[in-house]
Amino acid sequence: MTSEMLQVIAEDGAPSHTEAPELSRDQLRTIYRTMLATRELDERGLKLQRQGRIGFYLSSKGQEAAHIGSAFALNPEDWVFQSYRDPGILLLRGITFEEMLHQCYGNAKDNTRGRQMPVHYSFKKVNCNSISSPIGTQIVQAVGAAMAAKIRKDPIVAMTYFGDGGTSSNDFHTGMNFAGVYASPCVFVCENNGWAISCPVDGQTASTTMAAKAEAYGMPGVRVDGNDVLAVYRAAKEAVDRARAGKGPTLLELVTFRMGAHSSSDDDSRYRSEEMMELWGRKDPLARFRQFLVRGGFWEEGEDEELRQSVQSELQAAIEAAEKEGPPPLSSMFDDVFEERTATLEEQWDALRQAYEQGSVSGANVGEFPL
Amino acid sequence: MATMTLLQAINDGLRLEMGRDDRVVVLGEDVGLNGGVFRATQGLFEEFGGDRVMDTPLAESGIIGTAIGMALYGLVPVPEIQFSDFIYPAFDQIVSEAAKMRYRSGGEFTVPMTIRTPIGGGIRGGHYHSQSPEAYFAHTPGLKVVVPSTPEDAKGLLLASIRDPDPVLFMEPKAIYRNTKGEVPEGDFTVPLGKARIVREGTDATLVAWGAMVPVAEKAAEACAGDGVSVEVLDVRSIIPLDEETILESVKKTGRAVVVYEAPKSCGFGAEISAVIAEKAIEYLEGPIARVAGFDTPFPYTLEHMYLPDDGRVRQAIKDLMEF
């Protein structure tokens, strides 16, 4: 199947059949740094969950090339409607570890005010959506944003991310159909990581490829080696340029692998063999890109350790900052339901506050809350 | 003032707001050239063009999902769901996405969208053109639910809904789309969400209703007046937020409450209103809170008029309560 996919870097780091995209030394190094930082964040995040310091975690290990390579093709003003396995996009767009960790801890400095499980980030300041747990819901919303940009004649592209499981969702088909009909400036990025929790891709679709689904909606579908960051970037750049030029949407299928379990609550040894893990371990996108960079003189082997150390100390500082913060105030539970609290919400808050102050709320045993 | 039907008032409100605010867009099935199957969007396509009045593919979740994306981007979408019976494919986008966006993003992302959809029976539409699904949505934190019953309110509440910073489900009682005429102020005005309307004052019992049940309640109240019973009629106008104050004030005055609604009786929004009255005004009651509602059956075709609450059933409920 490899021959059917765009591939710039072969698995051993050597040049493959697809021509490399034009990227400067600085750009190549930025992509690699972001990939490595994402991997480090992932490993640390999972550990924090295992240590009981955060409640949950969703790993992105193995999918760094796919989501970072594609998002690198966007302008900063473009919109991203991502899923929960794409944290590198936020790092690429300037969100800090500390901002992300506040969210994972659901603390008073979490910009989403402790409202969602860890890794369900929302950063409007970098045009990145509020991440939803239900699969595929962001896809139609991305199309709507792209339609809005077109209506307003803004040169803006919306890029949306989902997995192979996401292609079975109602919102995938509806979103693809709407985008085709309106020729919306939207790029659909399917990170085909082979697994929807325990369901393998052949249990998800009878299509020969995910890219093939594009044809039915009247748009090009491109199949790419999703562990090859340069092939991903190349395909994404073409799709983004095409969208921005008013030529409509594209579906990208990035063939990759979820190297970790679905989430911190999942045991993937129940449904995946060690051989499979080893096979895909050899295709690690980070190692492959490093080999390419070293081979081309863009990166020194020794730089890895230096970068890893600086990322780790940055992460450590972010964790310490996040752990210093208490929970959000109790009253905040009643905020942001609507712009203004209704009389009913005020009444319910008053009742809870009184009960809390009287000491009659057993839930308060988990800790003190600022009011 | 101009005399309009409820439908004309909605059309007038949409035209006014689209002219006033170029972020307002309309989308839905057949809303463009055709002007909507009920003609609520008639003339808007010609006046504002295809970029602002969009005919969509036939997928309700797509209509609402894309409208959410437009709202996130900065537009003010007014999507139409052709019949509220068809709204369920969009349930997830309405309930888990639009309604939760402000909360789950810590107030960063908002969805100022008004979903218009016709509700209720009385047009011989059978199960799939007659439902009143307001209670499903009223149970959703983050969503406002509005039901007008007069042309003036239809325009004023619609303008308030479109300008509201949060998502609003604007449910239009289709049975009285064309047969209710009334004076409607020309130009711009709003009717605030969350304020009930006292339709008729009375001292012996309170009828609480919304949408197409308001004229039914009025007719029953008129008949009760002939029976020597003075009935107050309230139109809640917005289900969420609910104007508890006006309802409780009235019930405390009359001592009797009957809630009238078209939806199946069990777990309908009348159950919530009954609970509020029981919680906060039980000591004022002279008898049990009554509900005159649709039955816990699917909406029937042939027997529609036996299913729908009518003035006779409402009058009987009041009589029973007076004799309690």
C-alpha cells in the first residue's frame, strides 16, 4: 500500500518517491521541535495520570507528523477544528505548556474553568475550537466556519481533524456533502491511525481507502504516509492553497498509527498484538524525520538531548505552576450557561451556597472550594 | 401599526433584522427561492441574495452544525428546521454543541444562533408534521426556548432571540400561522425573553399556556366567564427562561392552576410548571394543579382533534377544580 501514498521520506530517513516541499531550515527545525515537544508532553501527561495527579489523559503518540505537518500549512488566522489527539497544533500556534496543563488540572487558571476532562482544550485566541468528546461533531462546524469565511470574502481556510472512526459519523458525511455543495474553503484531515478504541479500520469501513470517500462528495481525496511529516505538509499545503484560491475542499487521508492506548482508561493489549506494535514502532514519525534532518545537515544528533532537557524543564515548571492553583470558585459552576445567569440559576446557586456554608454538602469532602 | 398574520410578522422581523445587521444569515431546506414551505422566508432570497439566504442539502444536523460554525466565526445565523418533527438528527449539535459551547469553552466561544421551527398539530399533518418537542430542549442547560402566540410577539420575540447572545430555539405554532391576525408595530421593537404575558385577568383560576394553546385557553376562559368563573390566562412566551414570578403571583391570587400544552402529558413542560407551583405556592392552592395536555401516544392523524387539548376539555378541568 505504501506505493499508493505520497511519501517524501522513506522509513529509513532516505528520500522517497514524492518530491520534498519547499521549507527553510528554520521551518524544518520548528516542525521537528514541535513534534518533539508534543511527544514529551504526551509522555509526561500520561505519567501525571498514572500518578493520580490528573484525572484522565489522551495520548497523541505516533500522530505528531500527521497533525503538526498538516497544521503547519495553515496561516495563523486560519481556523482549526481539531479532535482530542492533536495537541501539537496548539503548541505550533503558540499555546504554552502551562496553559495546557492548567486545563488538564481543571484549576482556577484553566481558561475553560474546569468544565471538561483533560485534553479537551479550547483556545479562541489562536482560532482553535473547543474540543468535543463525541466523534465528528467538529466536522460540520468547520464547514460552517469555512462557509462564513467565504460569505464574508475573508481569505480564511478551516481545517478539521478526525480519525478513521470519525469517517463513520453522521457529521463526517454531512460535512463533506455541504462542503462539496458550497465549495467551502475547508480541508478535511483524516488521521487514519488504524483504530477506533478497539475497532480496527476494516471494521469501520468497506471502502478501499478513506481518501476514496472524497469522490462521492465531489472533491479530491489524497492518501499520504501520515508518519512522514514532509509528505503530510506537502499534501496539506496544496489542499490549503486550493481552498484559499476558491477551488473548494479536499479530503486528506493521513495513514498513521496510534502508538498508545485510546486513553488512560484503555488497555490496548486486549486487542493489539506486540508484533503490530513493534512493526509500527519502527515507523515512528519522530525518528524518521530526525534521520532526514540529520542526513540533510539540518539537525545534529546531539541537539536532541539538549532540546529534550529544555522541554522537560519547561514542562516541569508548567506542572508546578498548575499544581499551585486551587479549583475554580464554586459559583463559577453557574457561569457561562448563558451570558447572564437566569433567575433559576441564581436561585440554585443560592441554595448550593447555603448548603455548603451549613456543611450539608457531602461533595465538599473532596476539598475546600473558594466561593 | 400594521395588521399581520403570525407568519407575516415573522417574515417582517427576519427582513428587518437582515437589513439592520449584515451578519444575519438564513439557511435551511427550501428557504431560498421557494421562500420556505410555509413562506416564512418569502422574498428574502430576492432581497439579500444567495450568500445570506442559503438553500441547504437535506440534512438537519448539517444545517445546525454549519450554523454553529458560522456563529463561532462571527455570523448570526437563523437556521430553519422545516418541521420540528425533523429536528432530531440535529439533536446532538443543538444539545451537546450549541448549548454547551459557552460553558465548555469558559465563555470564549459563543453561539448566537436562532433556530426557527414550526411546532404543533392542527394541520392534519400526522405524526411527522405535528409534534411539540419543546420539553426535550427545555431540559438542556444553555439553550433558550421561545414560543410566540401572537403576531406582535412573534416579531418582537424573534428580534430579541436573534439579538440574544445565546442559542435560542424559536418554536412557531404552525396551527395559528395564518389564522391569527393582529396589530404589529412597524419597524424595530423587541419583546424581552423570560417575561410572561397576562392575556386576560381573572380571580378564580389561572390557565398557563403557550403557542397554539393560548387561543384555546382564551376560548375556555371566555366560556368559564359564562359559567360565572373568572379565569386568568397567562402566555409564558418563553419556556426557558421561565417567568416563574408572573405564574406564581397569579396562582397565589387565584388559588387554582391549570397548565395547558399540546405535547404528551408525562414529562411535558407542564410538569415542570406544575412542580414550580407546588414547590413555591402550595399553601395558596384550593385544589390540585391540573394538566390538560396531549396524550402519551404518538400524534395521531385521523383522531388529531381528539388528541389536541380543546376549550371543552380545559373548561371541564376548571369546573372540576372549582368543585374540588
